[in-house]
Amino acid sequence: MFDALKQLIGIKKKQILLSVPAYFPLWHSRFGEETQFRQRITAGKNPKIHAFKQNTRFWDEMLAKYRTGGYRLIICHMGDAPDHREYYPILHAHRMDIQRACFTGRNDILLIDGKDIPARMVALNEGLEVSDMLEWKKKVGTRKFCIVHFTGFRY
């Protein structure tokens, strides 16, 4: 009710932008192909329900801001223009949470908040094939990263 009242009197929440790529990056074997993340985020079946992010300190700060109630999470694509950034909203999320993760020495397991989680499950929830996720593993190695959730799901 308070949020509805704020909207009626023109008070807007600040935005936290969670950018997901529209295309596979230069270092990926599928470079230039569409990721289909927009479709998977809004899909009912096998949706993308979280995003991998490397800067854990930054996302910890964003989560703290989100929890104040003055912010909302917007999942978006970022435009390619080098001189200015444009963001194309996909979804205004109603939730935000973070879990710590890292790849292990095995290709079939990720360590998430200290628990062994099957890579197949994580890849599906990330909106990727396992092979695509393993290419990301090659890039980041075993460094820790975070999983930014925008649904109620947690591992």
C-alpha cells in the first residue's frame, strides 16, 4: 500500500540495473549469437532466474541498497554504443538476493554457499547450456563470483 501511495504522489524508487548480455561475448565460441536471455527471463518454462556477476563487493552494496526499500531491480540489456550507454529493460524484478559461488575442479559441480550443486541445474537456471557455462568457467577459473537472484529461488 505504501508503494502505491508513493507512486500516486510521484515518489519514485531509484533503480539498480542488472545487465544481461543480448549476445555471446567475444571470448565465447558462440560469439555474436543471441543469448536468448530476454526470452528466457520472461518465459514460463525453463526460465532464466538469476545472473552470474563477478564484482561481489559491488553486488553486496546493491543488495544493501535494495533492502532499504528505496530501490528496485531492473533486469536489462545494455546497448552497444561506445559513446553512451543505453539500457533496454526486460523485467522489473520484485525480489533480489545474492549467493556466493565458485567453480570447482569438477565440471559437474558448482560450490554455492558451501553446498555442492549440480552444474546442469545451475546452467538451466542461468539460461545456458552446460557447455556454454563451462566456457564461462574457463574465463573466470575458480575465482569466486555471485549469483544475483531475481526470483524467490535459492540453492
